Amino acid sequence: MSKTLKIGIIGSGGIARAHINQYKKLPDVEVAAVADVVPGKAQQFIEALGLEGAAAYEDHRKLLELDLDGVSICTPNVAHHTTAVDAMRAGKQVLLEKPMSVTLAEALDMVQVSRETGRMLTIGFQPRYDPNMKLVQDIVQSGKLGKVYYVETGGGRRRGMPGGTFIRKELAGAGAMADIGCYSLDMALNAMGYPKPLTVSAYTSNYFGTNPLYHKEAEKFEVEDFGVAMVRFEGDLVLQFKISWAMHMDSLGSTMFLGTDAGLKVNPFGSGNWSGVWDGKVGNLTLYHDFMGQQTSTPVPIIEHSKDLFFEKVRDFVDAVREGRPAPIPADQIVIQQAIIDGVLRSADLKREVSIELP
């Protein structure tokens, strides 16, 4: 019988509940402890989810003194850096919820600590486990498109603004760009092998979030609910990145990869106020190309599946811990998109193009 893996949960909000529900499905995995800075909240969480025998802490450092194999970090964004660094220095493998961090400096430090300690730091991007996301990556990297020179990605909810910790700058760091924009960036950048960004020119606004007609916490709304950016990369590649939590439009369009030999259009899945972003399934794929001198298009069959993507994410982390594998979604990739988001916010604030500096 396999050794029972002991997992700790840091942060006991809604996303922590999602992690717990998946860990419960895995044999030989025990959620041994929960930590939350709010007095009594961790114990209430343990009781509500039936985690018999789990210990409750208000200080995550006390949790990290336990003999744990790994931790899920489910705190507000502002605490990602401290808790992840503390966990790795305590010898724990780490599954960190997105976005990776609030600042680029924090993300770079986390990567450095992961290297120094030899501890895994994997970031929670469950859309990667959709086989159609892998299909997009395979098409782009197959050479079928020729040289890819322009990519357009993003997405937008007509109405889909969260509240609470998501809208306070001191806790979230950023709004729509970090919350759902990170999924869009990962889809495009992962397909292209995470090229190195050079510059970004961006615009952001929060006309909807700060208007009480559209948001019940308008007076507390401090982050962007809309943003658009043009990012230049090494290799003569440009990417248009656009995202929205709220707008007077049904969609911000498809993700597109334009190449010298063909183009690929990727439509998002679903419809309605909260759809239109890449945090779930792929809608449909179409390849645009020439054949026998004629312009044509070819539908790319979608891979039908019933996978629970969140479960796949948690299971892959557990398997990587058990088997001693590298991080399934390595932090040194995601630090690149953190650099882009950092550049977007700086550019929007300065109202000019800025450089992206990476070691």
C-alpha cells in the first residue's frame, strides 16, 4: 500500500473548499491541517468539511512545523509570496493558486527559493488539463502555422465582477488582468513555449467596478475591471492581450495565432455573463490556410471528454509529490506572465510603453 500523503491547506476561503473536495477523492491522501489568519475560521472550515483529525491554526508557520508532504496555498493574492516561501523553506512541496503573486519581485523571489530549497512550486492553472488546450499547443508547435508573428488572446465577461478580496488592491494587487487574464496568457504563452517578453504598452480602467449601478461594493473597488495591452517578444512576435470583468459587449473575440503558412482561431466555450474567458473548456478550433492555391478553412475536431479539470490539477500535484517529479506547471514559466501583468500595470499607470526586465 502506498504511503499516505499528508497535505496542509493554508487559507480557508472558497478556493480552499475546491481543493479539499478533490483531495477527498484521492486514496492515501489525508488533509492533516488547515491554517487561516481569521480566529476560529480554520476550525469552522474543518468541521464544515468533515476533516476528522485535522488540526487548526491561525499562524501558517505553526502548520508548517508538522510532518507534511505538501501544502495547497489558497490565501488572498497578497499572502502568496510569504506563505509559499515559508512552506518551501520548511521543506514542503507547494501547490499555489493563481495568480502567482502580487508583484514581479515576489514571483522572482519564489522561483529563487524553489531552486535553493529543491522544493516544488507548481501554479494552479487547471485549464492546461483540458486535452484541447494540449491540442492547441501541439498545432502551434507542429510548424503547421509557419512562423507565428501575431497572437491575440484574452476574453471578457459581459458581467462577471467578483468582490471581497478580489477588488482591494492591497490584497489582490490587480483585478481582471491577474484574476482571469492569467488564464488567457497561459493558454497563448504555453502554446508558444513561453517566449521572453520585451516591452508592453497598456491601458486599464474600472468604470464598471466603481459604479454602484454595476457593483454592490463600488466604494471599495480599487483594481482594474478592463485592460488591453500590446506585448512585444523576442523573435519578432507581438501579442494583443485584452480582458474584461464587465462591458457592454457579448465578447472580446477569439484567441488567434497568425502564422506565415496558416492561422488558428480558438473560440471560448459557453455563453452568458460569466463565460468568454479561458478558465474552462475550449469551444471550437478552426485552421485557416490555402489549398491548391485557394483560400480555405478546416474545422479541427474537438476532443470530447468528461474530465474534471480541477481534480486533474490536484491529482497531478499529488502524483508529482509521490513520484518525486518536477512541478507540473513550473513557476519559472509563470513568472514570465507575472512580468507581463506587472508591465501592464506600470504601463497603464505611466500611460506609455515600458520595458520588461527579466534575469
